[in-house]
Amino acid sequence: MTETVLLTGVSGFIAKHVALKLLSAGYNVRGTVRRLDRVEEVRSAIAPHLTEGAGNLSFVQADLESDAGWGEAMAGVAAVIHTASPFPIAQPKNPDVLIRPAVEGTARVLNAAANAGVTRVVVTSSTVAVINEAKPDALQDESDWCDVNLPSTTPYAKSKTLAERKAWEIAKAQGISLTTINPGLVLGPPLDAHYGSSLGLVERFMKGKDPMLPGLGFPTVDVRDVAEMHLRALQRPETAGKRYLAAAGSLAMVEMGRTLKAAYPTRRIATREAPAFLMKFLALFDPQIRSILPKIGHLERVSNARAVQEMGMEFTAPKAALLASADWLAKHGKVWA
């Protein structure tokens, strides 16, 4: 009998790719959506990439902030992949806007799984739950954790860290075999125009919104590799109890700008690094810039050794993932404004 996997937040940028991987591998996928009017959007995004298995995708309505629907969602599933979580470009004034739904939602999903007798769960976390800003230039790995008590820790980083810690806490208490996948900045081609905030950065580059770029950088990864890691985690019981960093390498913002400018020379794409004093001044007026000030002057780096050695991952190069994002945006007319 074909196994059914519950995929939370199936309308998300990463989740659509995960659904495609699962369906292509022969699984039945039951996706959760907050609103049923997103169902056709998801079907239309995934179906063109499938030769068969499109009929193995079904949907159930469930919200991370409500208990309604989760019992129905979990009925008869062999495993859960929990991807749903808010991801902003600008940090909210009230941190609880991110933290509460992320933590309570993760708890709701794992407890519902335990109540239904589901013992295999894969959670999409983030490199921000790994990177400890007290040592920003060090090569960090799965043994590291974000320090949520540092003043520079953003609400988003707190939300992902506290949500992942809650997942491990519940997994231990409920006997759940848990694996977390911790991606960096997720680039690559979306399956449709609903790609959220992660490609918003590339869109900003391509539209020439900034005359100069901040002096920082972070781990990056192609969305197709992230999806593949979720599939491999599910298929390999030995990954249970472990975190896996999904990152192909790190890119500085200036390097991103220069890569895009070389590929699109006629576009007004910034390639110069902004002085730190200028960034501080601009942060007075731009909340997106304000949220990244503590990272100025640092290149965050993480090790993908565990994913390579234990999952056999061969990652798409960071610049290739970046250009795949830009090419998709240009091809679909998203960056001519």
C-alpha cells in the first residue's frame, strides 16, 4: 500500500517542491492549507512537472493557530513533514507575531501526530536556529544553536529556534522519530508566482532598489536541494534524531550583486558595498535594513558535511541557485517594473 505523507503548509515555496519530490517518488501527499481557495493554485503549480501521480495529491484545511482539522489531517498518514512557518523580509514590531504561531503551531502539529500514532516527523527549521551570533564568522554546524537571549537575535531567528527546540522537546516526550532540515537562504526557481519572501531579495536586486549593498552574507541553498533533503530524510530512518544543514555555501551580498550584474549587464543592479555608517543612517528609515544591522561586516558560514556524508547530497552551487532565481523572475516578467 502506498504511504501517505502529511505536508503542512503545502502552498509554500519550499513545500510545493517537497510535494513534487514526494509525488514523483510514489507517495500519496495530503497537504494542509489555511484556506481551501489555495487548492487549485497548488495543483496548477505541481501538475505540469509530473508525468504521473498528480492524482495522489489531496488537501485538508488546517491552521497552525487552531486545533480544528488536525485530527482529520493526521488520520492514516505514515509520516508528517512540517514546513509551515511565517518568513518575513522585515522584522515585525511585535516579535510574538512570528514567535507564537511558529512555536504553538509546531507543538500543535507534533502533538496531533503523537495523538494519531504517527511516529515519523520531518520539520523544516532554518540556519538561523543554528547560527550563534556570538561567533558570527566561525564555521558553525548542527551542534550549534542560536542564542535567543542576544539583543541582536531577530524575532524570526527566535521563532525558528524556539519552534525547533519545542519540536525536539515534544519528540523526546512522545517517542517521535524527528529529523530537522535547516536551510539557509533558499533560492532557485519557484513552481509558480507565489514564492514569498525568500526570492523577494533577488527581486529587489533585479529591480535596482538599492544603490549599494550591505556588507554581509549568509548560507544559501537551492530549493530543489532542500526538497530532496526532506525526501531523503523521510526515506532514511537513520536520520532520525538529527539536524541537517541545507546549505551549498555562503554568498556575500556584493558577490550576489556582481553575479547578477554579470548575467544581466543592462540592468541597474548594485555591485558596490555600502559603508557601515551609511547603513546605520538608512536603517533609521527602512525597517528591512534595520533588521540586518547586527550582521553588517560578517559572512555567516555553516558546514554541510553531515548532509553530504549521511544523505549523499550534491548541492547546486550558490551562484547557480541565485541565477536560477533571477532567470525565472526575468522570464516570468516579475522584475521589469
